[in-house]
Amino acid sequence: MPFIEVIDRDATEEMRELATSAMTEALCEAFKIKPEIVTCYYFSAPNYSYGHASKFGRNAETFRMFIKVHAFPRPQQAKNDAAKTMTEAIERAYGVGSENIIIYFCDREPTDAFHAGAPAA
């Protein structure tokens, strides 16, 4: 914990490798954690799996990348810092504008996390 989920489209292995490194670094700096506990998962959304502003697939004007950070609760300023540097990391890795990068923090209580079947807390 934490886990970062990224929904992207047309990503190369190199894009994801750069994103993994930069997002992990950004999160570790903001949350004061070690990289050994950060995991990134990538999911691709082909054009037939996306709609925005009531338009679907190829007709959707833009593809908005969606990133969810599942982590134990952190102060708001730490999330602000993480979102800023993670957005910059995604911009560099994927070459997309920040207006198309959405990051949600999904706080999880330590009592809600289990590793190898045992509570994390």
C-alpha cells in the first residue's frame, strides 16, 4: 500500500515505465514513504471503451486519463503535493496535457487493508 491504478490508452511499455518511476517518486516524496511499498497497475481503455461529454469512442473529443491512488489517509497538503507532481509525471511520460489527467485519492483505513490474509493494521 499504496496502489496506483492508471487507465490509459495506446500506451507503450516505455511510457508506462517512465510513469511508474516518476509517479512512485512523486508519491514517496509527498507521503514520506519508501518506494518498496508502492505498486502501479495499468489498464488500457481502447476507443470503444470510453465516452465523454455524451460522445463515445472515436467521437469523444478527448481521452481523459484516470488515476486512482488507494492509500491510508494522508493530510490534504500531502495529497495536493502528490497530485501536482504525479500530474507532471504523467504529462512527461504520456505527452498529454494536464487538463486531461484526473487523479482521485481513495483513502483506505489500515483496518480495511489485508496482506496475505492478515490485517495491515
